[in-house]
Amino acid sequence: MDTTVSELKLEARKYYRAKKPRRMDDGGYNDRYILYISKDGRQVQYDSPTINNGRNYPFTPTEKFLLWAGKEITSEEYMNTSPTPSKKLTPEETVLGMMKIE
């Protein structure tokens, strides 16, 4: 586990992705959405696809959240579950890439 605290400035109502994101069963990532930051800034309450329906939103120490967080993302990135290709592939490259595993 990466033990360096990220230099992100946490804000409520923003989305964050992990330093090492994991794919979820629904195709999304284990991203987090900050609901609340305590007045003293020591606790963060967040929502995430990993939280089961009917459960309370967890609180975590800000430092622990910063150890987990890799970057801030937009709501579009949060909702987008399809991978983004690094370059535009031709139909031939797509077919050949599916046939040959590198």
C-alpha cells in the first residue's frame, strides 16, 4: 500500500478516485463522493458504490482518506464505466487486438 499522503485539497460534494482503483461488479470503480467534512477538518464522511444500501455513510479520518485518494475526478468520470482508449484504433487493429493478447 502506498503510504504517502496525497496533496489534494478535499472539498465536500466532490468526487475522488483511489491511487489504485478497483473495478466493481457493475463495471464502475471504487470511487468516493465526499458528503461532509467536519468543522475541524479531521473527519470526512463519504458515499461510495462499496457501501451497501441501507447502511450509514462512513466517517473516516482525513489523513486516512488522503492516503487512499489518488486524484479528484469529475461527475462524468464518476458515472463513466467504460474504459477510455489511449488512442483511436482502426477496425483492423480492434479485431487483431482481440485475437492477440499482449
